[in-house]
Amino acid sequence: MGDTPQRSAHAGTGGTTVATSHGWPAGASARVAEPSGNPGTPGPGGGDALPRAKAFGAERAFRGLTLAAGTFVLVVIAAIAIFLIAKAVPALRANSESFWTFEGWFPNDNPPKFGIGALAFGTVLTALLALLMAVPVALGIALYLSHYAPRRLGNGLGFLVDLLAAVPSVVFGLWGRDYFAQPVADLSAWLNRYFGWIPIFGDGPYGNSILLGSVVLAIMVLPIVTSLSREVFRQTPTANEEAALALGATRWEMVRTAVLPYGRPGVIAAVMLGLGRALGETIALALTLGSTYAISFNVLASGGNTIAANIANRFAEANDTGRGALIASGLVLFAITLIVNITARAIIYRRREFTESAA
Amino acid sequence: MAKRIEATDVTAYYGGFKAIENINLTVEPKTVTALIGPSGCGKSTFLRSINRMHEVLPGARVEGSLTIDDQDIYDRDVDVTAVRRMIGMVFQRPNPFPTMSIFENVVAGLRLNGVRRKSILEEAAEKALRSANLWDEVKDRLGKPGAGLSGGQQQRLCIARTIAVEPQVVLMDEPCSALDPISTLAIEDLMFQLKDKFTIIIVTHNMQQAARVSDRTAFFSIEKTGDPGRLIEYDNTQKIFSNPSQKKTEDYITGRFG
């Protein structure tokens, strides 16, 4: 858009230098508007013979720089992938049980036995439970901050939520293990007594359970989902909000007609980032989960484990095969994250016709 | 389906700033009334106070009395959303809901009113789109996004959305200022047809447009920047543009000022 008048200005004075206009500031073209009747002192628009394009200039240098930066990412990713696969393959070869279905982790034994099934299951289950708890609360907070709270209060509360994101995960883990475990155990007993007929609320012993881990995890993903959603909601065009209000919408109806649909892709992205954090969270879950290797839907009983928590717990004692096994589990975690991200992109892409015109 | 609007001593504020002062005018049913005047004279503020959209902005408030068929719009017990359903509004820039299809845009207001039956919605959508002279252009792509239409079509879509809920009064805030002359003409034609059913109040910067479409014209002006806008003259459009009784109006109409 912006360069259209510039182009015509140059054309008017005989200079088609737009494509290579390095030599002078962009704003200078305004001066070209003066009549070019005096060829003695050609302005930026030229007037003399067409200058040659520069063989090497800041333009090309910058282009090269950005290209190098882009390539660097690919190189790093490839290097990491090669390293991980090279380490993982020997350990997988040595495994005497099925890597996918064996429920246990004894890579230091002879022969080594380890399986990823329970870990992958625990990873996905804790992350999903955490999102299930965090997302509704996060969206509620985000909507309150962006559309209901008085501006000052909203900014202050938003700052507090962001502060929550700055707490190191080990602090959450210790807090969860030492202070939060007891209330969650009490809650577990209560859930089991009244909702025991739902299979996920099984018998105890209650302690470091999937419920405790996912509640702590929920608190940890809350800030990222909240602040991203708040930003997205804030960007709803005023024109759309007014359109809804002028049709006779109440505040909540306005939010439903204008704000939520507009923010949908952004909210999905926020949830996916939260899921990414939940899947990869290490130390807080290493401290709050029971570190068992069984697949169980009972979220109340002590137990549960995730790939990342298992790596943190077992790395110190691991021998060569043990490290290879942990790296293999890391590759599986990477694959899970990748699948999640591709799914999220697919969801956003499916509605691109509407979301693109929204931008 | 058209009602009389009566404003008595309407004064509107943005926080401490008084934007319009003591506006008195009566708009008859089934007429087109144009509000003209220089920028910042409070035409839009007055328009927005008619359907209580003015108070949406933080710190904005309205004093005086505004009635629609003798019911006080600003009565403490009146439901704001009911006022806005009765008095629809079309904005300066076309603002279809970007995430909705053409069809969903038109029926958005009906959905807000709890209409769920598909057959009723479809019927209402066709009727509104036909009234907005848009049906033939979009009938084959009702499922496509509303934001994919051209600017003029989008504005007519917004008009369809507004009239789909069958309001009594339609307010238009410079509805053509973002449009090309052909789309402008289409919307002016539309206003002629719509005034059979609705009371229309339009803010415009384009005096030819005011002269073409309106029955009555209100001229607003300010003394200087920072002063509240006032109603200078309100009369039949014919009279305002041929023989205004106020010097200020004449200066503005003839282009000597503003």
C-alpha cells in the first residue's frame, strides 16, 4: 500500500529505482513532488541515467543474515535428532521386553526391561486432566480481566496472574508435595465415598496421586492460558462488540457473539501452549506423582508417572543402557507433543476461511 | 412499525467533556432525517444517545429526555437491550461478525432473541437480505464468511442484520463514508425503500446525500473546539438546502464554513 505513491512519484521523474531504493530514506520521495524541471541537481527520484543495482549492500547482507538464522534452527534440530536416535537405538535393541507394552522400568538389569506404555499414558492423562481443570478457570479469568473488571483492577490482577507464571516449577512441586497432598487426599476420600461408582474415583491409598499431580499442573498452566486468552479477547474489534450491543445483546451475549468466536483460534493456541507445558513439565510432577509403572485410570490412588518426571527421577542412577532408554522415552514425548501440535494446527486450519478474514 | 422519537433538552457528556447541549427535536415516523454539520459537532453523539449506545463508553452519560412514542428511553426501569432492539443501528464502517457466515450474520440478532427454529431463521434471513437488496448477490453463498464480501455488500449485510430483528427505528452513522459511489447509491436507494417501514435517522458528511435521501434535516454546529455541539436549525430538507433561516446553516450549506 504505502509504496504505491512512491512508485508513481519515481515514475514521473524518470526513475524506476523503487526496486533498489537503498541509497536514501524512504520518506525522501515526498520531495520528488517538486517539478523536476531543473536537471542540474537530481533529487532522489533520479533524472540522470538509471543507476545500477548494488551488487552488495545492506539489503542483501540482511537477507543473508535472516536466512542463516532460519537455517540454524533446522541444523540444531537435526543435530539433536541424530544424537537422540543414535543414543536410543542401542538401548532399544537391548530391551528384552516390549518397549510399548511392558509396565516397568528396569534398564539397569541384565537383561534390561523397560516399557513406555504406562509413562506415555500417565503423561497424557495428567496433562489432559490439568487442562480440563485449568482451561475453564483460565478463560473465566481472562474474560473477567478483559471485559468485566474495571480497567485498573484488571491490569493489577493481570499482573498477579503473570507473576504466577514466574514461580519456578520446583516450588510448585514442593508446595504440592508438602502442603497440598493432605487436602487432596481428603478430597480423594470424599470423592471416593460419594462418586466411587465412577471408575476414575477408585480406592486409596491416597497420597501422591495423578489427581494431586494434575491439580498442581493445572495451577502451573493457568497463567499462560489466562494471559494469552486475555490478550486475544482484548483484541476483539470494538466495532464488532458494538455491533452485538446495538442488536440488543447483553454483556454476556456480546461476549458470546463477538468476543469468543473472534478469540477462538487464539484460545486454541493458548490451550495448546498450556498443553505443551503440561506434557513437558518435569520436576513438579516428579515430586507429586507416585512414580509407579502401571496403567490405571484410578486418579485418586497413589501412583502415576510421566515421561519427563521419570527422566528426572531415574537419570542419576542410569547406566549406559538406562540413559539410552530414557532418551528413547524422550523421543516418544517429542512425538506426542508433535502430534498434539499438528492436531491443533489442523483444528485452526479447518476454519481458516473465517479466521483469516478476521485478521 | 415505525415510531416517533422526541428529544427534549438532551445533553451528553464524555466524562467531564460536554459533547452536545440542549438538543430538542422530533423525528416523525416513516421519515428519513439527516443530521449534518462539521466534524466534532456531536451528530454521532446525539445519534448514539438515541439507542443508548453512547453510555457504552466509560464515563459517558446523557441528561434530558428522549422518548420513543412517549416512552422514556432513559427510564430507570427500561431494559437497555430492549431499547437497542427497538432502535437498530448501522455503523460507519461495515462491521459484520468476522467469524460468522453471511447467513449467521443476518440472523445474529434473531438468535440473540432466542429464535432457534431453522425455518423461521431462513425465512427472516431471506426477507432481510431482500430488503437490503443483497439477496440476489449472496443467495448462493450464504455459508461463506460475511467478511469476504465487498465493502458495499458488507454494509448492506449490516443493514440486513439490523432490519432482520424488525426494529422501529434505524440509526445510520455515516453508513456510506467508507464506500465507493456505486455502493453509496445502492444504499441510498435502499433508504428510500426502507422508510416505508422504518423511521430512519442518518448522520452524514455528504450534503448531497442529505439532500437526496432525507425528508427533514437537522444542522448541528459548534462555536469553537471544546464547546458543546448545538442544534442550529431543523426543518424540511427542501427548506434547509434552498432557504435556510439561519446564517450559520447557509454558510455551511454553501461551503463557506466547515
